[in-house]
Amino acid sequence: MVTRTERVPTFCPLCVSRCGAMATVEDGRFIELTSDPAHPTGAAVCVKGKSAPRIVDHPDRLLYPVRRTNPKGASDPGWQRISWDEALDTVATRLTQIAGESGPESVVFASSSPSTTAVSDSVDWITRLRRGFGSPNFTCAMELCGWGRYLASTYTYGAPVPGAFMPDLERAGCILYWGYNPSVSRLVHATATAEALRRGAQLVVVDPRRAGLASKANRWLRVRPGTDAALALALIGVMLRRGWYDEEFVRRWTNAPHLVRTDTGRLLRADEVWPGAGAGLVAWDETAAGPVGYHPARRNYDVNVERLALNGEVRIATRDGEVACRPVLEMLLRHCTAMTLESAAAITGVDAADIERAAETLWTSRPVAFYTWSGLEQHSDTTQIIRAVNVLYALTGSLDAPGGNVLFSAVPTNPIDGVELLAPSQRAKAIGVQDRPLGPARFEFVTGEDFYTAALTGYPYRARALVDFGGNLVMAHGDSARGRDSLRALDFFVHADLFLSPTSESADIVLPVATPFEAEALRVGFEVSQPAQAHVQLRRPVAQRRGEARSDLEIVFALATRLGLGEHFWGGSIEDAFRHQLAPSGVTLEQLREQPRGVRVPLQTRHQKHAEQHDGVAHGFRTPSGLVELHSETLATHGYPALPTFEEPPVSPRSRPDLAGRYPLVLTCAKPLWFCESQHRQIPELRRALPDPQVELNPETAAGRGISAGDWVRIDTPHGSVRARARLNASLAPDVVCGQHGWWQGCAELGLPDEDPFADDGVNLNLVLRQTPSDAVSGSSPLRSSVCDVSPVRG
Ligand SMILES: Nc1nc2c(c(=O)[nH]1)N[C@H]1C(S)=C(S)[C@@H](COP(=O)(O)OP(=O)(O)OC[C@H]3O[C@@H](n4cnc5c(=O)[nH]c(N)nc54)[C@H](O)[C@@H]3O)O[C@H]1N2
Ligand SMILES: Nc1nc2c(c(=O)[nH]1)N[C@H]1C(S)=C(S)[C@@H](COP(=O)(O)OP(=O)(O)OC[C@H]3O[C@@H](n4cnc5c(=O)[nH]c(N)nc54)[C@H](O)[C@@H]3O)O[C@H]1N2
Ligand code: SF4
Ligand SMILES: [Mo]
């Protein structure tokens, strides 16, 4: 018999790297995934990508829709197979009924993170479904994963930097990775960084561990977890005192010249100086020695920017009498100088001299391209930390410059996320917006903490139903047991997934999802470089559909039709929807089918778009002032600090001396290479490399506790204890340990059983971490700065 082997161009959507790849299909069976160096993200595929066929074929895949027959809380849900028609009809009927009784806002939608699952294929369509349905509530770990990179940075830049403004690694003089380890988390950035280092780029890494590329860094700053804002403030102080900042950019494109009232700490408004002057702000004209107006709508001053003062103090006659004012930059300088190098060193554990040297590297090797991620996302003051790093980056003047962080030109498409479908009156009901008006809820994202509260207590109203595409909520958020209780409190919960999980355990109906290798998907733009962002690809199925699994996209369209939303979903035709999406791009579906490797749309990168003019008015930034806001009046108006501020993490050995004796160590965590978040432990090829959860600790710390490498240890926190195996890592500070979340799943082939994620002394780290005290602005949880002790497991 002749075997027919086919090599099918594709890309791997298992994580954010979205590596261009080739699938080997033998007699219709998907057997291998390899790299496709011709693809703009195809330099390599990782071990997870190589195991993709094992995920598709895994015996534990959910293959049919099921409904529970036992009450919630029973040890066995009693899953019973049902037809798709019954499943979808039940879902549509229940959601319609609940929306009729309590409003569509009582139905919360959710998904796994598009950075860690193929839900990236369909997340915009899920959003369209939610908006069409009328719910402003979407839960997807935004506050733990995307707040800092995306939404919080809009308060400084008016745009997501570095989330959408990607590091231009090909041209960067200096790469700054702050709480980001692409060697594990985004292969395409790791390979591009290695290439940049070969051509001589400098690398600065801020991380409590010397992990991944940090071993190649010119400067590695070993920060104590959660104290990053102190480090950033100290760096800013050095840069301002030494004059290591791009004065031209700072003067023209940031609000550095705007005057701040020293009595209130707020920006001086034009109408305080010139009654009836309108919405403008005020700067100081050094040449004329008097105040001048700044006009946000025109993005300009009454005089040339060269004449504006950036330091000093002036007294200005206002309608409240004479007030002392200082330019924002002077305020920033004083604020950051208050964080002396010595105190920053004492707080962060980074030597004063290393802080100076890092500032110098950033300045002398510009342009700087940066990325921040999980290391800065999961803290009680994430927003302040991010603000501090964002302000620091603004000083380099590298924003949207070649070799800096660049918004690469995107392929023009029709937006599909249905923003027009949700009435403003519904949008205003997002859960959480009452308490954190600037937080994720403002962008229709509900934090895990707020969702659990709404489900359990009815505040601000009851979340009655959940429609979840993948999200493994109870494993992803702190306080897994509270998560489970809140899911059980729902009136109706439908979950769509490849596998059953500790989250779907509480569902009423679980829908089987096809793996991305069994499903078609359209990808417009691969983000990381201009060629990648100009790349459009239609991924075709490379594996045969198993059972009755359907793609998320198919489920969305089928559900939309049943919910009476067919008119917004092209009558249920995904193909027509794709055609609509692609229409402005000039690329057709036929072309994409003919060219499975993808189509490159000719696009030119435009840099420094803020300086482009339209009708004589500069484009500027999409902040209230039209400038990069070093001082954020928006934050100040809501009672938050206008300048980024450091606060000791509220649960640390320093802030909680009452806990320090029993829990002397700082606990953070990081992701392992072999698995995505709480997934993939069932794949033997991956699990063999890391059979058990690890906790990394300094050899000294281990020795002092009688712990040897590989021992099972207990991680004790004030909320319970879980187990992990000790891994010695001399790069960690002796009082810092680093664990891993997401462990529960067994691996039958290796004889490893499932673990109860809610059992004390189990292996689920998030069982003993908490969602609180959460970040005042965003509600992010302190998963990366809390306290613990580690001790050997006896017996
Ligand atoms: N302590 C601690 N907690 C953390 C983190 C941490 O670093 N430390 N990280 C946080 C971060 S950054 C994130 S993003 C979250 C991750 O939380 P989630 O986004 O929930 O990701 P996972 O836990 O991996 O769960 C993903 C689920 O989606 C399913 N799935 C996979 N592919 C698909 C698909 O194509 N469609 C559908 N419908 N389902 C699919 C998987 O089987 C799995 O059940 O966890 C957060 N929690
Ligand atoms: N292999 C793999 N790849 C993934 C994922 C995965 O689970 N596995 N998940 C995907 C997702 S959803 C995400 S969000 C990304 C995350 O990608 P990354 O952000 O790179 O994830 P981590 O490795 O968890 O964290 C980065 C670094 O932060 C450091 N860190 C911990 N605490 C602190 C701190 O307080 N300050 C600073 N400065 N650093 C700190 C850790 O030591 C770690 O080296 O990866 C994506 N890619
Ligand atoms: S890094 Fe691995 S899992 Fe992520 S997209 Fe690439 S091959 Fe897939
Ligand atoms: Mo994430």
C-alpha cells in the first residue's frame, strides 16, 4: 500500500507566538508539525507545537455535547450525551429566558486567553455575539494578562504600548524586557531577540530570576517581585538628572511642559488663568516670562515649544489668587528624586550602581524597544507599575520610531467585533465599572473577582448565566474554591472546550470544541513585524474532525442564529462573514485558498504617526490632551495618583510583619515551557519533561530548610498549603521563591492521576493565592507578590 504524505502550510495557534508551520498529513492523519522558515513567524516551532498531533488524538477529548444529570456539587456531574440540536436549543432557550427576566447583562460571556489558546481564531466573533446579545460583561483574565500591556498603557499613550505597538526587534539598539520571558512564552520574539543580539543590540532584563534570555542580557536587574515601580522611578530619576532623555520628543509630544499647581497637584487649566478661555492647559513661556495656552484640540501652544519651561517654579495669577506652579517634568523629577538610588536599592534588591548602569545603557543604545508582560500584570498595584515603566519609556523618545515600539501598518479590514451592536445604556452596566470606573469594565471586561462577587452576592446585580468558550476560570484566578462556588451559584452555565476541566465540572452543558488543526480559521496579521502584520492566511483543517466536535466559530454562528441574531451573522454563513471582513483588504478567500501559505499585502510602515498632520493639526496621541501623559489628569480626577507611585506590596514580609515570622519568603510564579497555562499536562511527550509542579528556590534557602533538589515540598501561604518539587535556582534572591500555577490534570500514559484542584495539600497554587488586595484601578490580583514559607514534605 502506498502512503500518501502531504505537507500542508499552516500556523500553530496554540499560543501567542502563532508560529508559521508545515503540517505533515499521512493518509489523512495529522502526524507532525514543523517550522516554515518562509513564514514571517516561522523560524521555529516549540515542543508544544510538535506535540500538536498528540493533542488532536488524545483519548480524553470531549467528542459530543453533554449535559449534567447530577446536581451541582455532586462528585460526579453524571454527564449524558445529547445531540447538538438539543444542546444549542437548550442554551438558546435558557439564555433568552434569563435575559428576559433579568436583562442580557445578567448573562456573562467568557473565554480562555487568546494568548494561550486558539480562541484567538474566534474571539472577535465571540465578542460580536456578546454585544449582539446585549451583554457588556466579558471575563477572560484580562486583569491578569492584558491590562498592563494593553489597556492601562492607554492612560499614558492613548494607545496600547507595547500591546499593539510592537518592539521593532530588527532595528532596536536596546531591547528592554521587563517581567517578560519570551524564551518560554513567545518563541517568535525569542528567535528575533537572539538575532538582534547577534548583530549587537543591547539587552536589559528586569526579572527576579535569571531565566531565558536574561542569561544573555547586558544588564539583568534582579528586582524583588512587586517592587518594579520603585525601580522604574529610580531609573527615571537618573535619566532626568543626567539629561538622559529625548528632550525634543518630551517637549513636543508629552505633557512635560504643562504646569501643575503645587497646592493641588492638578494641572493648571487655562480658564483658571484666563476666565472663559475654554478647555486648554497652561505652560510657561521662558522668553516672554509668562503663561501660555496649550490647545488640546489643535495639539499646539501659543508659542513655539522651544520657549517652554521644563523645570523650575513660577507663580501665576489665577482666579484663586497667585499659585505656585511647576512643569510636569519638574514635578516628575522631584517625585523620582525622592526615590533615591539607595532607597530604591533597599526596596528592590537591585544595586544602586546597576540602576545607574541600566539607565545609561537605555540612553546610550537607543532606540529602545520594550515589552512587559506577566511579571508586571499580577500585582496589587499593577497600574502604577505599568505607568512608571510607560513614563520611563516615553523619555527614551523611541515610541513609534524605527527600532522602538512601532504600530506596524495593518491590513485594512472591516471590523467584526460588533461594537455598534451594544447600546451605550447596556455598556454602562458592565460589572465593576461602579467601583473601578477606569478599570477593565470600562472596556467591557469583568475581573474574576467582580464576576465571582456578582454570581455569589448579587452585587452590583446577579450574574445568572455564563457562556464560556474555554476559559478555565477556577484554575486561572486566585481562590479557586471561591471560583467553584460562584460557578455553582449560577442558574445556567454552558462551557465549550476540547477537554473537561475543573471549570466545566460546574457547567450545565459542555460543548465539544474542535482543535484548531481540525478547523478552518482566518488570520489577518501576525503582529510582530511589518511583514508579519501584513500577512493574511486562511488556515485549513489538517486533521480529520473527531466525533461531533465543532470549532468555536461554528458554535458562535449556530448559537447566534438560534438566538435570533442571524442578521448580524450573515444568516449563519461563516464564509460570507469572512468575505465581509476581508472586503477592504483586496485579498479574496479564493486567493487565500490557492495560497495556503498566506498572502502578503504590500504595506509600508509609517513611523512617528503622532507627527503626521491633517488640516494643519498634528495627529498626536489619543489621550485627553493629545499628548503622552506623564502626569495623568484622568487618573487624578478619579482619585488616583497623577504621577506613578510606588507602594510596598500590601502582602509582603515588609508590609505585614505580623505574617513575616511564619511566611518569610516572597512568592511569585512563572510559566513553564512545556505547557500553556493549565493545559497540556495530559500529553506524555510534554509531561515527561516536567512531571510535577516545581517551585524554584535559592540553594541557600533550600539548605537552611533541609530541602534538596527534586524533593517534594509544601508551599504554605496564609490561605493553605500546596505541594511542588524543589528546583534549586541560584539566580533567585534567598528570600524569593517562584512557583507554577495550573496543575491539576493527570497523564494516564505516565500513570499520573488527576489531582483534586480544591484539596489542601494538592498541587493547585491558585487555591492558596487570593484575588485581593486587588489593584485599585484594574482589580488585578497579587498572584506575583505574596508571602509563603517552604518546608520539606515528610514521610
Ligand atoms: N498564579 C497564576 N495564575 C495565573 C497566571 C499566572 O501566571 N500565575 N496567569 C494568568 C494568565 S496570564 C492567564 S492568560 C490565565 C489563563 O487562563 P485561561 O485563559 O483560562 O487558560 P487555561 O488555564 O490554559 O485554560 C484554557 C482552557 O481552554 C481550553 N481550550 C484550549 N483551546 C481551546 C479552543 O480553541 N477553544 C476553546 N473553546 N477552548 C480551548 C483548554 O482545554 C482549557 O480548558 O491564567 C492566569 N492565572
Ligand atoms: N510556554 C508557554 N507559553 C506561553 C504561556 C504558557 O503558559 N506557556 N502563556 C501565554 C500567556 S497567556 C501569557 S500571559 C504569556 C506570558 O509570558 P511571560 O510574561 O513571559 O510569562 P512568565 O514567564 O510567566 O513571566 C515572565 C517573567 O516574569 C518574571 N516575574 C515574576 N514576578 C515578577 C515581578 O514581580 N517583576 C518582574 N519584573 N518580573 C517578574 C518571571 O520570573 C518570568 O521570568 O505567555 C504566553 N505563552
Ligand atoms: S511557540 Fe509553540 S505552541 Fe506557541 S505557536 Fe509556536 S509552536 Fe505553537
Ligand atoms: Mo496570559
